[in-house]
Amino acid sequence: MAAPLTLVLIVAVTIRAVLFSSSLAEPLMERVEVVSPLNAWKRVVEGLALLDLGASPYSGDVFHETPLIIYLFHFVIDYADIVFMIADGITAVALYLAVQDYNKTVFRKQKYALEADRYPHDCLELIRTPKEMYYIPLKVALFYLLNPFTIFSCVAKSTCGLNNAVIALFILSTIKGSAFLSAVFLALATYQSIYPLTLFAPALLFLLQRLYIPVNFYRPSFWLFTLQYAVMYLGSLCVIVCLSFFLLSSWDFIPSVYGFILSVPDLTPNIGLFWYFFAEMFEHFRFFFICVFQINVFFYTIPLSIKLKEHPVFLIFMQIAIISIFKSYPTVGDISLYMAFLPVWSHLYRFLRNIFLVSCVMLACSALFPVLWHLWIYAGSANSNFYYAITLLFNVGQILLVSDYFYAFLRREHHLTHGLYLKRKDGSEATLVLK
Amino acid sequence: MTAGRCTAALLAAVLVCGLTCASTAAAEEAITEEYESISNANEHVQAQDDYARSQKRREITEHDDDQNEPPPSSSSSSSSSSSSSSSPPSKDYFKEELVIRPLSSGDIYASFQFQTRWDTDFFAPGKKVSHYRLFPKSLGQLMSKFSVREMHVSFTQGYWRTMQWGQPFLPAPPGAELWVWFQDSVADVDGAWKELTNVLSGIFCASLNFIDSTNTVEPTASFKPLGVGNVTHQRFLRYAVLPREIVCTENLTPWKKLLPCGSKAGLAVLMKSEKLFHSSFLSLAVHIRPVCQDWGCKGTAWELRQTVNVVFDLHTTGQGKREWSFFKMFSRTLTEACPLATSSKVYIDVTDNPQGELFELNPAAPSLTQAVVLGDRRTYAVYDLMASGTFGLLRSLNVLLRWKTPGSVDMLRPLLHGERYVAGYGLQTGEIHTLIYNNHPYRAFPVLLLDIVPWYLRLYIHTLTVTSKSRENKPSYIHYQPSKDRLRPHLLEMLIQLPPNSVTEVTVQFERALLKWTEYTPDPNHGFYVGSSVISALVPSVVAMDTSYTLEHPLFSTFFPCKEESSYFVRVYTEPLLVNLPTPDFSMPYNVICLTCTVVAVGYGSLYNLLTRTFQVEEPSPGVVKRLANMIRYLRGVPLL
């Protein structure tokens, strides 16, 4: 199993190395779909240049990376290409190992359920076989490494790749059951971009499940572990933030990074929903809508955690997807992370309702982004509405994709408890509806 | 008989003057109080309007009084009677001059300078300056209220073409420029600056109130004080440029009212707006600074310099004929000097024409003088308006320059020259190129380059390159203050050594920001202006500069203090830039809000749907008849069907 993974890694690195040395690297670094003001490489270099001039990188409004990133690249600025390739490799390997472990757990659970005869008898075709599950980890790595979105993001040296690596390591350590490492990586991911904060709930649920602690508010063991995990998480977050303070000995980075993410002052176009909305917003409603849009990202955590408390890994997938759709400065690198999980849910394929439509929308939008950008910015024959329309469509596509997977997941669970071929009272074949 | 009438008239004048002064002093106090109370309530706009209006009214009456008075040198009784204080009256005088320089392009450059000097101290402890004679009261009060040490404001229409016209006596960038040094006693410099710009905006009827933190900077080296004093920390300096400002008659009129004689007598009668604004370049300026009272510099005096620099075009004003006269340029002739002036002169640059072979002057100049200006020794024909012979039999002076040969004069290339442009295409990124020319054949000299770029063009300082003669030329000093969105602009200051006979190219890349729809100007596709770069330098001089203070110099040669013989100070402004930004569709706010909210609602709705509902087997709904029957059965209490 290691050999195909190595092969995939080698192929991925080769593709990236070729692109890095090609003429494509330079224009990619300017593409608004690939880099955002938060993670553009040009801005990292600018921050380092400001440091060299003796100014604080946060004294201007160009640099919005965290102090740890600037500290990292202070040393490896000359090997940045390699760093980004390694980050992608780490993400892929971590996801590979995590999914491998997760599949083992799934299979074990399924075996126990079968032995306990908990599944209805007509559900045998829903039962997953080791044969079809064997290649899933490899497919995940493949989906991440060879996804054009990831490749573009890596070649543009968007620091989104590093954030993805941190989140992948968080997932790996959670699935491996290491509460401490999980808390540390979650703190690091939160420190990098706030939004992974919502991954706290699925991680906690997974770890509780792994330790066979039921989610019961009257049980002290539940509260004990929750407190333990929260303290580890907040403690490491605190350590990281203080460390950043001591690196530059100023708190300037807090408004410059987190204030920037939350208040969305930079309206540079991207593939998200924020930029045009807040460019066209009436000034006195601005604050209200910023609050609404930001709460929207965090809002889904609680209901999703309640609904999916038995399936924390699917919850992680849902959360990552929601973050990458609704965050303030999304890039294609964020999308590639949740897309890497799609092979894990390949068994849901039979329940997906509009996967064909969604795939077509996503492909068409990906092709239209550069076209309409060119028409607006360079040719002058289109205006901002064209590009905006495509971002809307792209986001509708993503929303449909995610909700379709959610639907399919819930439906499969329903079938596993109630049987696949449901009958009406009068014995005719029934259709399932949401009520 | 005549002597008797004269004394009677003098007495009457003194009486009238004393009365009006007393009444106006009371009125002025009331105005000041009212103004202060209003400005304390932070209602700048209201205050500035009232203030300016009342000040203007006051100016007119005051100057009219002044004109009734005899010149100061002849009579001290009137000033002592009106000052009504025991302290000796402070000395003030007024000088006016006009310099005309024929340009090699065939155009003609006229530079007016009016100097009012007053040996008083606005900031002497325990003494409130309340009596004004020649010095305009509106500016004097401004100085004392805001503790201004030095103030330079200019309004310019058109761009000074250094390569065609040489260096101007007083450089100014297109649009409005304001720089102020505050006294070191000022605690809240930003607050004082904000109020000052609002008041000045009222005084000059200009849009100076658009100066805010997004276009104000504190340059570290480029704008050092031009007067005496020792505060040089940039904390007390504020500099702002409004490149978009349009200069018009409404700015000229209040400017003229600051003159002791208004536009009624002296050189100012030539300033008719219909002619001045029909020119290639027009720059109005007011400079106030503390200067030495005497050669020993024992006390400070306040100097107000009002200048107008204008270039008349050969083709539009001159109808293509190289023949210039006062009447042709200004549609007026001179008939008298300003009665309040101690000196009133017209200089005409005849350096290229020592024997009169190029052009002839009519009437011939009574005298010639030499002055070292901008590193060159120039010869000037002088017409002294105080001398009665100048005006001749017709009681008017209309100097006529008539060229004998149609060929143009060769102009020495200016030693320092700057150009600027934006490179790149599209609305995403761009590159600012600044070219600085050193035309000196063998001397290298350093220049200070100051760039102010608005925040919506995000500069990337790591892309800054400076090349001279296709080799990298590392600046020996860089001061870079990055911008803050919607708060402050980029400030880039560099000290660059220019090799002899070279072009130095400074490039820096920028990114164009998408703004909120309310932040665009009403004509967003016209583009956004970026103010001129400022190049300040000590240029090696061809002749020894005059550094002595003992001689009487013409005004135009003494604006920038000259400290050494071998070089002179030059400031060059480059072109302002016009940069296009990407624009949103301004007609779409409702649509965008609706559409984006719809997409968010689609996301919310589909998740809400899946979260709150459960899967159920769909039972076929019973028909209408059956439902009706069931309802009746339910009412009857029998089992349902």
C-alpha cells in the first residue's frame, strides 16, 4: 500500500516542480481565485520586506499572516517552493493515514452490528466490503494531490496549503485518538484562521466515542473529558498567541489578522460571497450584515453536532465544507481540502440526487472564472456583475454538493435502520420524503 | 489756502480712521469670541463660513481705511493714534514686484510676488496681537489661534513643464498643496491641522476641507522649515496635496483681498481673472514664515509672501505672434504703484538679450540689475514704479517686448528634471515609474524623492527598484510608512544619489483595490488622482550663489534660503497620475444584496431542512371526497374510513 502512495507523491511533486519552473507560476500568484489578501505569497514577501526596513509588518494593511508564518518564512524564504510541496505532501499523507484508520473503525463497527444482527435483511447491498474500502485512502491522497485546485494553490504559494496541512494533522491526531496532539493542532489551525474553531465539537465527539464515554450531560466523565480537552485546546492556543507576542513583542497582529478576517475591510474579488456584497452594502447596514454573515459560519456547529453526534468524521467534513463556502476570504485551496474527503463517502453515491448537475456547474464555473475576470479587468467588455454571477453560481454548486452529501448520508442511515425497500401500508413500493 | 485744506483733510482722515478702528476693534472682538465659541463646539464648516465671510468684510473696510492713510514712512501720527497702546508700533512694510521671463518656447512667464513683513511676535507671552495694518488680519488670527509657525498653501492649474520652461521661481504641484509647521507648543497637532484646513478652506473658497488623514503625511526630510527656528521634528509638520483641486476665480478673489491695496492699485490691477485663467499655467500661493528682523537676527519678523505665477501661451494668448505687452497679457496697464508699498518694481529678464539683438523693450528700461537666481546669473531690466518718470507722459506703463528674429532662444537644459507615469494594463495591478534626470555633465548630487500614494493603490515595497545607467542604485535612506485602509496613505521617502548625466528610474508595483461603492467619486471611471512626487535637491550651481544678507535682493531670488555658494535648492514636482480602479456596478446594490442573501438562504435552508426533518414513507394523500366524508364522520363520531 505504501508503494502506490509513494508513486502518487512522486507524480504530484513532479507536476508541482515543473509548474514552479514554468511561466505559469507568476500569473498564478496574482489570480484572485487562488490567492486572497490573507494568504497571498506576495504579501508574505512584503511583510518580510517591511521587517527588513525596520517597520512592523502589521503597520500597514498589506500583511495579514500570523507571526508564526513570518517567523517560519524568515528562515526558509529561499526554499519556499519546497516548503509548499512538503506541506501538500504532509496533508496528503495525514489524510491517507487518517482515512485508513477511520475505515478500520467503520469496518469494525459494521462487523459488530452485523454480528448483533442489527441491520435489516434487505440492507445487504448497503454493507461496505473490504474490497471497495481498500483503495479509499489512496483515492483521498490522489484527490488531494492531483486536484488542480491544490496544484494551483501550491504553485501560487498560497499559505492556504499550510493551513490545510495543519487541519489534516489535526484530523489524523484526532482519529488516532491523541487528545493532546489533536488539541494542539486544532489550536494552531484556529490561530491561523479562526474558523477551524468549529472543529472543536466534532473532535470532542470523536474522542468521546473512542473512549466509549456517552454524550450525556448528567455524566461526570463526559464533563471531565470535555473540560480536559477544552483546557488543552485553550492552553495551547494561549501558548501560541503569547509566543507570537514575544516574536514581535506587540499585539498588533490581533487586529491585523483576526480583525481583518472578521470585519472584511479588503474587498478584493474572490470566489466567496463577501466581497461584492460588502462593496455594494449600504453603510449603515454594514455592521449588521457582517455580524450575520460571520455568525452564519459558526451557526451550523451546534445543530450539526446534535444531528451527527454518532458520526463525528462526517461532521468534520461538513464543517470544513461550510467554512470553505462561507468564510470571508475563501480560495480554491480551501475547497480542495473538503473535496479530498469525497472518496470517503463514495458509498453514498447511490443516494446523491444531483451530483451530475453539481459537477457540471463546478466545472463550468472553474472554467468561467478566468474568462470573466479577463473580460472585466483586462478587456473592459464586461463588468463586475459577470464575475459576481459566477461566484454566486459556484457557491450554489458547492452548497448543493454539500447538502446532497448530507442528504445521502442521512438517508443511508435511515435505510440501515428501517430497511432498503420500504413498503407502504397497502404493500406497494414506497418513496421516502423529508417531513 | 491749499495748505490749510490739506491739514483739514489730514485731521479728518485721522479722526475717521480712529473712529472706524475703534468700532471695528469692538466688532472684531465680538467676531473672535463668536468664532471661538463656535469652533469649540467643533462645528468647523459653519464656523469657517461665518469666519471667512466676516473676515473678508473686515478686510475690505480695513484696507479702505489704509488707503485713506498716507504711506507709513511719511506719517507716524496716524499709526500711533490708531494703535492706542503705549508700546511703540511694530514696523511693517509691503513690497511688490513682477518678474517677466520670456521662455524659449515663445511663451511668457510672469511671476508676481507681494511681500508683507511685520516685525511682531504673534506668540509673545502675555501679549495679544489685535491691531493689524498691512498684514491681513484673517491670516494673522489664524496663525495665533492654531500656533502655526510656517504655512505654505498653493493652488495651481496646469503643470509646469520644466523641460520647456526651465525652473520656476516658486514650484508648485498641480492642484492644491498645503504644508504647515506648527509651534512645538501644540499638543494636538492633528486636531489643529483639521481645524486649520477647514478655516483655510473658507478663507480661500477651496476644497481644502477634503484634507483628512487619508491624504495627510508627515515627511521626514523633504519639507524642512524655510524660515528661522529650530523645531525640525516632523511631528509638527503636516503635508497634504489635493491633485484634483480646480483653481478658479473664486480662489483668486479672496487671495487678492489679502493684499493691502486689494486689486485697486499697484501690480495687482493686472490680475484680471479672464486673462489669468486663460493661460497654460497658473499658480496662486500664500507663504507665511518667520524671518530674521535684521542681519543679526535678534528678533523674528513675520513674512507673508503672496505669489502668482502664470505662463501665457504663445498661441492662445499671443495669437502666435512673439510680441508681448502688459495689455496683451493682462488687458490692463500699470498706472501707479500701491501707495502702501515701500518698493514696487517690474523686472524683465534680458539675459539672453544684452545688446537688444533678440527683442526690444518699449519703453526702454531705466536701469539694469543683476541677480543670481537658480544657480545662474541673470540680468534684469528694472522699472521702478515708485519713480515718477516710469509712467511717462501717458501716466501709464505698458511694457512691450517685440522680437526681432523669429528664431527661438536656446535654453540651457534644467539640471534636474522629473517625470512619472503608470505602466501596466488591466485594472488589477500596475507599476509606478518615476524618472529623475540629472543633466549635469560631470557632477553627481543627491536628491530626496517623496511619494505619497493613496491607500487604494496598495504598494508592494519589496518590488521597489532604483536603477541608474542600467545598474542598481541603492538609496542611502528609505523611509517607508505603509498605508492603513481608509486611514492613511503610503509615504515613501528616499535619498538617491544621481550619477552625472544620467536618468534614474524608480519603479514600484501596486495593486488596485476594489472600494465600497460609496467611496468612489461621482465619476469613478474618470480615475483617481495620485499627487505629484516631490524631488528636492541641492543642485550644484554654475555661478557662486549669493549667501550674503547685507545686500538688497529682488524678492524672487530669496525664497529658498541659500546657505552655501556652491549649490542652490530646487524642488521639482512630477506629473500627478490618473489611475483607474475596478468599479462595482453602482446601479446594483439592491440586486446584489438580494442575490447574495438568496444564496446564503439556499445554504441555510437546505441544511435547516435536513437538520429538522426526518425521513418518512410517503403515504398517498386521500382524495377530496374521502377527506370530506372523513370530516363528516368525525363530527358524527363514527370511525373514519
